[in-house]
Amino acid sequence: MIWAFLVLQACNTSTTERKAVATSKSDSLDSLPPNVNRSVRAPVKADTSAGQIFLVRSYRIWEGDPTAVLNKDWFDLYEQDGKYFLDKVDYVLRDGFDECAQVATKNVESKRNSLLFLKINGLKPGIVEHVAIRHAEIWPKESVEYRFRNQLITLKASGDIKSTQVQSDENEHEKLFHEVANYQLGYQLQGQQKEMVIFRKEQFDGVFMTTLFAGDIDADGQLDFVFSNPGNYEEESILLLLSNHGNLKIYEADEQFDC
């Protein structure tokens, strides 16, 4: 019984501490490291006042129920036959149990192929224009360009590659995987001199960022992006960059599943 209590307490403490670090948004130009170009703007702040996003997954029930925020007013960004749509959520909640953490769970099961749930002012149901993802993983010193209507957007990465190894994907194709530290992903719209920092990550532990979606979610004629950016292999994390008529906004959601 004592051992079980200590395990549960360790899981709870670890999760709380990691979330506190992950959601800290105190970066400013004055806090940039000396080697960062000072013409680069500070990271866009996460904005919860105008809404939030939600991971479609299982949640551990510690002191509260994370799924309690959901209702039929939320939107679902989902894929069907190669197209993307926004519509009101259609999901079920199922009770479960996490053997690792020895706690009850709530499982959010969407009836669609959902990327994420959103509750953001101004969204409307319908088809969502999107473009093909180019180079989903953007390693340090790489940049990727996206063209949409009359816009050219460049995503540019910097950071330190600590080590490199060859891995095989699900189709047995070999590819290079890098362990990365001090990562920064920048955003620049053609015609603007300054690059905007989307996010920074001090360390990736056995995982790396991935571009999941590029399209016009808020129907303002400009590209929005959805990224997966967990810091370690025991975390799921999604970041939404919303163009918002040129006034960029960021929404984040993450969940730990460490033992």
C-alpha cells in the first residue's frame, strides 16, 4: 500500500511540474539568448481569453475532469476523403482506468477522423481550404515555404543537433532522426521584415515536432498551422497558430501519460 501511494504521488508530481514548464510564456526580446538575432520578434503568446483547443484522447482523472469543458458548442476539425471540415463536435465519453497511474480515466471518442476540437470565437462550419504538408519535420537550419493565394509563408527552424541515428518507419523505409536541443521555429510572411517565433523547445527527448495541418481554419484568407510539438515520448502536445486577419494567435493543449 505504501509503495502504491508513492508511485501515485510521483506520477502526479511529475505531471504537474512538466505542465508548469511547458505552459510558461515569459519569453521576451530581452530574454533571448545572445546568439539570437534581435530582429526576431518574441514568441506569440498563447491566448486562452478568446478560446481554446482540446486533444481528442484519454484523460487521467486526478483532482478534476479535463473533459468537463466540452459541450456541443465546440467545433471539430476533421478529415474525410482527403478534405478537411469544421463542424460541431460529435463524440462520446467513456469511463476507463489507467493501469500505469492507477487512476480512473475519461476517454473522448470522436465519431469522425478528428485532428482536434476547438472553441474559438468566429469559427463557422464548412469545408476548410488546405494545402499539402511539405516536409512535416522541420529540422534545425531547414526552412519550408508555403504558398496560399497570393501569400508566401516561410517556416524556419534553428537549434542544436546533438546526435543523429537511422530509423525505420512503418513502411520499413530508413530515415534520419536527430536529437535536438535549443529549438526555435520561426514564421515569416513575405513582405514583412521581422520573423515571428512560433515556439521554442529547450529539449526534445526521443521525439520531434511535426506539421500536422496547413489551411484556412478561420476563413480569413490566410494560412493557419497545426503542429505536434511534445517535449518527450510521454507527452502529447498540439499547437495551433491562427492567422486571425494578420494578428497571429496561438492556442496550445498538452497531456502527460508518464508512469
